[in-house]
Amino acid sequence: MMGFRLANISGRAALVQGDLAFDLSSASGGLHGTCLMAAVAAHRELPKVSLDGAEPLGKLSDLTAGPPVPSPSKAFGIGLNYRAHAEESGMDLPEAPLVFAKYPNCISGPHDDVPLRGDACDYEAELVVVIGDGCKDVAEADAWDVVAGVTAGQDISDRRMQFAAKPPQFGLGKSFDGFGPIGPVLVSPDELADRHAVPIACDVNGDTRQSSDSSDLIFSVPELIAYLSRVTKLLPGDLIFTGTPSGVGSASKRYLKAGDVIETRVEGVGTLRNVCTEG
């Protein structure tokens, strides 16, 4: 079965083919509605929607794209999950996933501004996994079967807030409004060249700061899904920010400032372009 690419166009679910976007409800003859979250839950049916003869909304790059998963019930972050990032942080490799919550209020679109409210805010390019099926106690061997797709994400982090308390409070420091841009599309796993080694990169003002691929993950996508689903039932649209490669700003003390442009690239998904503003 072919895969799919799902986008949020002005708040409506849309399928993307090449560089064109098609309204899902119109293309499916009303079989599917406009709701993005319902579309994620119906991920197994999306490849069956024929776009032959459908009227495109226009080129994706010319349209207003929002987060492809706008209102997840849960958004997990995984800290220190790339080997090279653990090394640059001077920390031992974790023996279990370091999990924190990114509160859903932080989720924003692929071209939304990032409002900064501190002087030590950092970028973290991430591969974001989107759960497609409600599931519990998933075996690693079955984990990819419950995934609707992947997207690109930024785990923007206010380091002063993150480390203001001892032990650190990751959730608040990573959940300011606008601190979780995702997009530009949700891509089904079978659309990826290699789901186990997805290239990811981050530029700030045209300067490449991060460049790696997900084969450097300490805990793989199946391991993360199995681990999390032992604790809580995962629901369609739940997000897993799987971790960031080396090259973050805190390692070189190059923090974000108003006017900076962050470009986050995930191969097979696309590019986020987010401008930092005064919060």
C-alpha cells in the first residue's frame, strides 16, 4: 500500500502529493472530515483516498500550514537520546529513557514565530513520531505498526528555566507557548527511505549547527514506544519528540535571540522555518 503525506492547511486536513495540497474532505467525497486529529486516527485509510481529478488547494509552499497534529493529548520529550549529544553534554549514556512532558500548549506550526522570554533559549532539532492507534503494552517488534507517521520538530528549551530548580524541571522549560513547532507534513513511515536512519539537521541564520540521523539514537523508536506504552495508554495523535543530535546552543553558549531564523530539516518530511521574536 502506498503511503500518505498529511498537512494542516488553514485548520483543515489536507493530503499532499508532490508540491500540491488537496483538501481531504473534498478529495474523499466527504468520507473523511476536516479534523486533523480524526485524520491521524484514520491513518490506515488515508492511502486509499484517490487524488486523481481532485482540485488542488495550491502549492504547499504558498498555503498557510499549521501543525499537522494540532491538539495531541500527550507530547513526550526524550532527553539525552543521541550518543553524540550525550558526549557533548559530558554525561553518561542513560540506562533508561529520560522522559519529560512537553505540554500541548507549546505545539505550533512549521512557520510560526518562536517567542523568546529569556536570554538562554536553545534549539533542538528532532524527529517527532506520531502515534496512530490507541495502544498499551506494545512489543518492540510491533511498535512501528501503531505509528501514523513522523514529522519534523523543534524542542525549544529555556535553559535557565530548565535548570532553575534541582533536580531540573524539564517540562516547564520546554513548554513555553510556541516552543514546539512541528511539520510541515506528517509522513507515513513507508514513505521514508530508511525509518531507522532518518537524516536531521538544523541551521540558525544559515549556519548549520546540527547534522545527524536517527541511527545515533540511544533508545530507538520501537524501544521508546514499548517503554512509554507500559506506563500509559498511547492515543492517536500522541507525539514523541525522540531526542536531539549534538550541536545544541548550550554546548557552545550560542543561544537564540530575537531575529534569529531556525531552519529544521528532516529528510523525507521537509523543513520548518521559524523566526525568533521577543516574547
